[in-house]
Amino acid sequence: MNLSDLDATHNAALKDLITERIRASGPISFAEFYETVLYHPRHGYYFTSDPTRDFQSSPNVHPVFGAAIARKLATFWRDMGGPARFDVFEAGASSGRLAADVLRHLRSAEPALYKAIRYVVQDVTLTGDTASDRLVDAGLAPDKVEVAASLPDSPQIEGCILSNELLDALPFHRIRRRDGQLYELLVGLDNGAFADVEAPPSPGILAYFEALGVQPGEGCEAEVNLVAPAWIGRAAAALRRGYVLTLDYGYEATNLYAPWRKRGTLLTFYRHTSGDDPYARIGRQDITASVDFTSVMRAGEAAGLRTVEFSTQAEFLAALGIGEALAQPPATDQLEAYTALRRAVTELLDPAGLGRIRILIQAKT
């Protein structure tokens, strides 16, 4: 790694845009700052950067991950009676890598499901004339995959709504508990630099904690993602019958807001190096925070979903037999591929890494 990469400059246009907004109207919520920094359609991180250069995600480790997801989709399909049409709506599909690996496995291992499947991908970056080219580059056949701008507004999906590391990439607020009081951390300016500004929390944040029944401890900073529970509610409304499969970093609320978690869970990623300063490298680094799965589960249940499973990725993939391919010693000419597969399985199951991603399965029958 070139150490100078760690000192990458801001996206100047993006920094100026946010600075002028604050000067004109005063401090903004961290959620607004986050949405602008990551999702601005011209200057935002997800539109101007290649996230694979900054952090590792399960679909990019090895096709064995997509094959495991495909096996779970096959289980869902059979549990639904093997319908002639089976919808998969992948939200936050990014480059389409996971979709390509899922369909490749189904085509060879589950031809009946492959024939039945209608795969739809959605991602904020899959817009405009280049969307089809990107999907073709990912190995997706245009006649097998559709692109959607958002979840449908009515119950149309019969199958599975799938997301992998989507919820932890949604805008969130930051808070601090000090002297027994809860404060929202807004984004203001201090000598031209972005800085935290304490303010009374918004009504949405107060309602969130009142419903949750848990608050951060004294002296703690934390994150509040109001969008993730709302997204699950929309997913439930779009699902006529089937499953919502959510994979993401997160905790149950009592762990997420534990009194020993003084600095919250906010992390930045740049060139596979993590940090905790969201005001560094504006528009050049990823910013994320862990998901409150208690609120997400409750939101799904309130919208008509039934929680079926809540586990870790390590447990989920092990139950799907991800290690079975390693059971037989490889032939001499397959040693390199076997070594790569073994390395990938180890990485995907690592309880200190990708293996700690949480798996939430909710169903509507």
C-alpha cells in the first residue's frame, strides 16, 4: 500500500457544496451530510469510487458465496411449492456480482428454478444508459435480469427480497448522551472545517428510543438509523408471498447501545484501512454504522412479516454446506483453485470478519 493514499484529499466540489449549505442554513443532520457525501448523483462516493478498492464484501470474495445464497433461494422456492414463477428482488445490488453468481449456480444445479426465476436488481448507481452495460460486464444476461428504480409500491413480489450490506449503508443520525441528556450531533463548521455540533434530538430520534426501550449509556456516542426499519416496512409491503433475506453488520439493540460501547459503531474505509473520522477524505471513503436489528425485526413484524431466523453469516453458510466442496482432496491440476476456495471459505466464515455479519430471514405466507 502506498502510504500517501491514506492522505487522499477531499472531493473539493462535494466539500464546497456541503459547506455552502451549512453557511446558508446552519448545521445539518449527520444523515443529510451522509446522504450527500455518499449518494450525491454527481459527486457522491458511490457514484465516483470503486468500493471494492476500499472494503471487502462477501460477493467479491468468491463465487461460492453466491452459490450458497442460490441454495437458500432454492429452499425458499421448494417451501413455496415450486411455483412456475419465482421473483428475486435484490436491493442494493451494486455491480450485479451476486446476481451473476446466483444465476450461474442455479442454471447448472437447479435448472427448474432457473427457468422459473425472475431476477430484478436495484441500486442507486444502476441508472441511465450505462446500467445495461454494467450488468453485461457482470456476466448477467439481459433477458434474465431486469433493473428497477425501487421496490414496488404494492404487493407484487412472490419469492424473495434480498439485500446484502444495504441497511448499514443507509443514512443515519449520530447522538451523544451527556450529563443524563440526549443530544443529536449535527454537522457544523469550525474555522471552515466540519465539526460536531450538539443540538436537541429530533422528534423522530426521541420516538425511536421511546419505542425501543433502550438508550445509550452515559458518555456514549451512538448512531440511529431511522431509514432501515422504514425500508423493511416497504419491503414487507412489496412482498405478496415469500421471504425477506437481509445480510448486514449489526446487533440487537441491547448490544448496540450497551454502556461500554463509548464511541458507537461508526467506521470509515479507505483502501482496506478502517478509521472513525467521517470528516476525513470527503467523498473518497466509505462510511458505515452497524444496524439495530431489534428495530428492523420489529418493523418487519409490524408490517406483517414473521421472523424465521436470526443468526450469523458463519452459522448460515455452514448450514448451507459451504464447506462441502473442501471435503475431497483436489486433483493435482485443481490445487490452485482448491486453495483459493479454501481461503475464501475461511474468510466468509471468520467470526471476527465477514462471518459476524447477521442474517435475518422474515416470511410472509
